[in-house]
Amino acid sequence: MRPILLQGHERSLTQIKFNREGDLLFSASKDHVINVWFTDNGERLGTYDGHNGTVWTIDVDSQSTFLVSGSADNLMKLWSVQTGKCLFTWEFNTAVKRVAFSETDDQIVCVTEQRMGYQGAIWIFDINREGDGTQQSKEPANMFHPVGSKATLCAFAHVPGMIVTGHESGKVALFDAKTGEEVQSNERAHMDVVTDLQLSSDRSYFVTSSKDKTARLHETKTLEVLKTYTTETPLNSAALSPGKPYVLLGGGQEAMSVTTTSLRQGKFETRFWHKIFEEEIGRVKGHFGPINTIAVSPKGDCYASGGEDGFVRVHHYDESYFRAKPYGDLEVDE
């Protein structure tokens, strides 16, 4: 698996995201810039310029029409994927840590940080898809403050009007988007801050990674922990592989403590775990620092990782990956 190295950022990566077809890869980083790349050859298609702070988070709609981004400059921006033009900007009192489109692309949910006397909040905005996308409402469809531990991650859950969140204390919760009521919560989902949350394609289950050195698979409806993958380094990202029973994990020691350890001990590898058997089955090296974000193409033919070193590495799977029998001789109907 020879990786394609994408060099378009000057600082560490914060989030990478494939579009639904898997032919485009979007990358956000601490250098204020968002890039978009062709997945098959790693060619840079363009950039989205306009933020004045670390871009913490991005998401693209299922039609690859709109891109949404959240940044440390307290802004959330809506972009035209095709032209790179900023269509609309929402302003907040604190940084936007996570953004996500709903399944039907007509809503965006975002989490703003708790800071400087402002409470952390979850905001839901209706997206007007008529016309060129510049006619958006500044007013949220709803906004609420999660009680207790502050939320760092959010996404639309398995049914419309439900939001799943990951928190600093390690808890995951389900909120009603209309009332802001906490419908379900699992306080002990993790023992430390939840660093990533990615849903399966049908949103019936999701994977989380945490600084407590574990990644976990949860059922969306009940938040029950189905599987646990325990490693020996803090994890920053976890992704699910469509079509194969694999979970990809990435992390590594903080950059500060890395100088005292060798690269080998830093564990800067993408680690493949068997989703069902909870066993590690492979590792891919390459980054010179912790892996901050991992994404798998919805087609299942490649994956990408973004690191503290400022590089995005795109790995297209070899033929042997598709021939491998993850369940031994057992044939599984897809």
C-alpha cells in the first residue's frame, strides 16, 4: 500500500472528511486553511480561504454541494464545494468545535466551546438549499446547553431530530434537537475525554475514541457499549470501514512528551482492529507525530489519516485486502 502524501498544510491536521462518492477528500488544519483533494491521485483541487483561526471541524453534504466549517475564530461558514466561495457566515461567542450535516442535508448541528463565561452550547440551524445557498437564517432552529460535562462532539443520530454527543468527561448522550432534553446518556462510556465520534453508514451504531486509550463501539439507540478496543496510547480518532469488519484507530502520545521517546514508542500508526473479535490485525506506519484524524472512503477502497506533522496520507488498499477473509472460512452475506 503505497501512500499518496498530501502536502497542503503548514500545521497539524484537525479533521479530514470524504464526500459520499469518496472521490474528494477535504482536510482542515490549524493553519486556517481548508483544502480539497482528488482521492485517486492526491491532486489538490482547491482551497477554502476565509477563516482567521484554527479550523477545528468540517463536514460536506451528501450531494457535495455545500461544505460547512467551524473554527477558533468563533465562526461557522457555509461554502460552495464547487467554487470555493463562502456563501454564509454564522458568528458565535466562542470557538466552534464540531459541525455535522443531517442525513437529509437540510440541517447543521454544531458545538460551541465553554469559555470566558459562556456556556458550551449545541446549535441546530436549518439550511435553505434553494438558490445559491447565500440566503440562510442567522437564527438557529434551536439551541440548548448540555448540563454537566461539556460536549465536544456531535452528530445527527439514527432518527431525525436526535443528536448524539461526546463529552469531556467521557460520557456519550442522546439529545432531542427540538426540546434540548437529554433522552439517554452513558456517563461511563469512556474514562477520559471523547476525542472522535463517527457513525456507521446507517447510523445505527457508532465508534468513539478517547484519551483513555480505548475505542468503543456503541449502539445509537441505547448507547450500550458493544465492543471495546484497548490500546496503550491515547487515541485521537476512530473510523469504521464500510463493507469490512474493521475499525481504524489513530493517536499517539502528545507531541510534548514525544521528544523523550523514540518514534517506535510514540506509536504513530494507523491500527486496524477486527470489529467483532476485538483483536488487532494490522498497523500502517508513516506519520512523524500523533495521528489526529482518520477517515475511510465510503466506497471502502481507501482510507486517509491526518497527523500532527501536517501531512495527509491516503492509502489505497491492495488487492489482497479485498481477498482477505476476515471471518476465516465463514461466508458472510453482505
